[in-house]
Amino acid sequence: MNWRSLLEDRNKLFWLMQIAGWLGYAFVQYMGSLMHEMREIWIVIVLLGAYAGFLLTVPMRYIYRSIWSWHPALQILVVVLCSYIAAASWAVIDNLTNWEIYKFGYRPTNLLFYFQHSIAKFYIMLTWSGLYFVIKYYQLLQDARQKALTAASMAHQSQLKMLRYQLNPHFLFNTLNAISTLILVNDTKNANQMMNKLSRFLRFSLDNEPIKRITLQNELKALMLYLEIEKVRFAERLEVVIDIAPDAEKALVPSLILQPLIENAIKYAIAKTEANGRIEIKAWIAGDDLCIEVADNGPKPFDPDNVKVSGSGVGLENTRERLKALYGKQFSFTLSANDPTGCVVRLRFPLQQAES
């Protein structure tokens, strides 16, 4: 048996623990009966009682699943109510089994006798419920830790890939050549500004921890340093339009999440068009999510059906993998056609606001 795969399969793990737990209960009950010299038929009653407890707790699992997102006070109320109903039902079944098999069809005159031992069984059901929630919370904690480790690894890889691009000879050559040209024409002021932007951009990429989130406002400041460097290369051919909703400026985003998207737009759209290139960056809040859109006016109409993310450069694949590592299934990453030409990349993930 592959224990690792069993532990990762939550459904199989539940049934294994459910069976083992109730078999353990039956064993303890049987060992206790030996002290009272019960007849051998008692083992059948013990097994039937454990089986009844097994069956009664199965629907409780699905009820607890459905209330997982409820307020804790309501959860406690439902747990107590379910545990009591299950305990009372279990007591009736257990008593009837005992009377029918062990006492040869005995029936009490008082109906309350059918519910005897309900309190003891109520505590057993509460214990089962408590174990269910403890194990469930432990699994969620392990998932969160695994996501954090994966996100840290992906963010580190993202930073390394970005730095590799930044140190790419073509990138540095174009930037330094533009600075050299400014110096030759005695435009030392602009040359100094460009060198300053390059230095600040490289410093940001080196000093900023990629596994942490920063405000969208700060992310855009770093992005503008990168775009100012690219504007030297493309001059008036590159136009950048930024439209950020005021309430989205303080939203937290993964560090350096936009730079790969801009890099992809410049490489596959702006650099391949003879007309003026245009990049639009938009961000807004929709419900409990932050939405970000990066659009370009590439030379050809974009067909998302004929594009694979993994084949569109480091930027798109890297961004998608980082979002997956950080948010699990709570994000969307889509490509669509811009009007009339070009591509639109849309990101959507849970909103987190920076503390004031």
C-alpha cells in the first residue's frame, strides 16, 4: 500500500480512520465486557453498536462540510444538535439490539428507557465531531504551509528569470547604448536620469522580497522605471496608459507580478509593429476580488485558441504559475483578443488591502 498517496487522498483517509476508529471502539467495549462475564453473544451486540455509530456519523461528515464557512457560533450549534440527534438515535438502536438479542425480546413499559445511555453516547459523538474538525483544520494548515512553500519557490524562480532577462546582453546593450547616445549629444541630464532609472530598477528587483505582497501603487512605480527604460528604445513609438481605480491603489499584489506581462507585450507586440505601440494597464475592485488588465495593440488580431500560455514566453507562464501557487483555485488568468488588434491579459484574485 502506498501510504503517501493514501494520506494525500482525503476521502480514502477519512474512510480508513472511520473504520479504524469504530473498530477500536468495538474492541474497547468488548474488553470492558470481559470484566462482567457477559455471554459470548455480547460480541455481536458490540459489533452492531459500533456499526450503528459508524453509519450515523457518515451523514454528519457531509453536514459539517456544508457548514464549514459558517460563523463559529452557528457551527458549534449545529455540531451540538447533530451530536445529540445522532446519540439519541444510536441509543435507541443500541438498546433495541441489546433487548432483542441478549434479553430475548424484552421491551420496557416506559418509553424513556429507549433513550438510556444517550448522555454517554452524546459525549462520544461530540468527541467524534471534535476530532473531525481538528483533523480538518490540521489538513488546511498543512495545505497553507505547502502553498506558502510552493509560492516562495515560484517567486524565487520568477525573480531569477526576470534578472536573467534584465542582464540579457540585448537589454543592457540597448539601455546603455541609449545612455551613451545621450552623452554624445551632451544631453547629460537625460543620460543621468536614465542611468538612475536603470539603477533603481535593478536595485528594486534585487532588494525586494518576491514572496511578499506589495501595494499596487508601489508595484506600478517599479514598473514605470522599467517602462521608462524601454521608452528610450522605442522613443515615441511606445505609449503607456494607466487607469487605476483609487480604491485599488492600496490593494496588495505579488511583487513583480506585472513586469513579466509588460515584457511579454513589448516582445511579442510592440517590437513587431511598425506603428505606434500602446500598452494599457487597468485595475479595479470587483466584489471581493482585485482585477488587473494589461492590453496591447499588437500588429495582428489575437486568437486565444491558437495560443498556448507555455509557448508565449516566460512572462505569461510564470505569472500563471505564481498565481496558482499563491491562490490555489481562487484566481483567474485569461487571454483574449483586443479590439481591433492585439492581446488582453486579465488577472483576478482575492482582494487584500494594505493596513493603513
